[in-house]
Amino acid sequence: MGREGMKHPAPLRVLWAHHKPTLLLLVVALVFALFFAARFVLHVAYWHQMQGTRPQIEEWMTPRYIAKAWHIPPDDIRAALHLPDDSRRQTLEDIAKSQGRPVEALLSDLTVFLHSHMAPPS
Amino acid sequence: MTQSLGDSLLALLPDYGAPFLAAITLLSCLALPVPSSLVMMAAGGFAAAGDLSYTAVISAALLGAVAGDQLGFWLGRSGSDILKRMENRGGKQAHALARASHLTRQRGGVAVFLTRWLLSPLGPYVNFAAGAARMGWRGFSAASVAGESVWVVLYIGIGAGATQQLETLWPLISDASGILVTLAVAGLLALRLRHLLHAHKMEKGG
């Protein structure tokens, strides 16, 4: 290395020699940023693919939440689940428990009902 | 069917309502790993569906978050004597520490505001740091309330508008938050390195 190089060593070399932990932390932060960026791209692709399809119903949802999300009158959902009109808010999981049947059965019955109730998504 | 942690938390929301939401936002402000943004979005959905009231959901989330910020701030404040002793010990690192806590007192408000919503995963640590650096309580609280209001209204609003897409939208939001936080940390470290490099050159040159 010539005199010029000795006078002005590369910034990265100086930082590596004197401030290794900070430089390493910066590299770690950038690696994590890349990781999140890659995940973001994958999730955007998944989201794009799901556009126009109906999402699954989940056991934490309530009849009214489903009515809102699937644009179906709440009374129709309640009727399909054999619930009284004045029923308080409860999750599908709780409804299945109080009706003494597995939540999977309730979910699949309700899914069939939702598909039969509405026109296929455009 | 196996239930994820997120799903089991969401199932508790219709059962326990607004107080449960307040507990979740409080815990998340103390750095406990709870998916508070997901729970807030679901709460927005339940409010839109008519299962919970908007007023109850928004005020509970805000109350929990602001209370969590205060707890974190006072926990940090209780450790401020240790920090003060470290600053007074003399030497290069003590000097840097003193400068950092001075900067926090002067301009901590912006950091507190932005780490409530845009960079929310950093929020709890900023609470501890603000307390330890003896940032003024009024300035901290004003920035905390303003930032948490943005956070709460933003996520409850998204949840209310996107009931059908909660499960596909939430991963996008959490990844975007991860990108922002890691880039913010990288930016701060790059600034620090630039400063160190400059100091190194001055030392060599002068």
C-alpha cells in the first residue's frame, strides 16, 4: 500500500479496526431488513392470490363478525347456527361447545351455508 | 386443528371485551410479545360488526397503551440514578452516554411520538430510555398520548374496514413494520458510524 493509502485508509477498514461491534450491528440490522423485505414480498403475493376468494371462517369469529365480513344479514347466520335472536356475543368455538358438537363440524356446516347463500365472488 | 397464539387471544376478545383489549395494549407497551396490532384490528372488526362499541374499544386500547407507557417511563426513571453515576464516571463512554441522555431530554418527544405507531416495536425501550435519561414527564406524556392515539385509531380503523382480509393483511402490516424498524435502527447506526469516522479523521488530522 502506498503513502496515499496510509493517509486515507478505506472508511470501512477504519471502522472495522476501531468500531467492530457497531459495524457488526449495522450489518445485522440490514440482514434483518432484507429478511422482512423478502417476507413482505411473499405475503404480498399470497394476498394478491387471495383477492376475490372468500377467506376461511375461524373459530374466534362471532356470528355478527361473519355477517359483516361476508355481507350476509346477521339473522341468516343466527338461523343457520340455530341460535335464538337475543343471543349475546359469543365465538363459534363457544357456540359449538354449548351445542355439544365439535367446532370443526360447526365450521364446515357454516362454510357450506356461506357458499350456498351467496353468489360466487366476481 | 391447532390454534395459534393469535387465534386463542382473538377468541378471548368477544368473551372479555374492552378490558381484555386494554390489558393487551398495556402488556405490549412493556415489551411483552403479544400481537397487540392483530388484537386491535380484530377489535375494530367486532366494533364494525356491532359486537363491541367503538367508544369502548378505542378508549380501552388508548387507556391500556398510555398506562403501559407510564409504567415503562417510571421503571426507567427508577434506574436513572445508576445512569447518572455512569455518566459521571468520566472517560469517553461516559461522555457519549451523557450526550445521549442530553439529546433524549432535548428531542425525545419526536422519538416517543414516532415509536408509538410508525416504529411501535421500539416503543417499550424508548419508554425505559426516556425515564432513565430523566426526560420531562409532561413532554413524554404529551408525545405518548398523541402517538398512541394515532396507533389505536389507525389499527382499529384498518380492522373495521378490512374484516374479510384480516388474516392476509396482518402479515403484510407486521412485515412492513419490521422493515421500517430495522431500517430505522440501521440508519441510526450509520449516523453513529459516520460520526465515529469523522472523529477518527479529526484525531488523525489534528
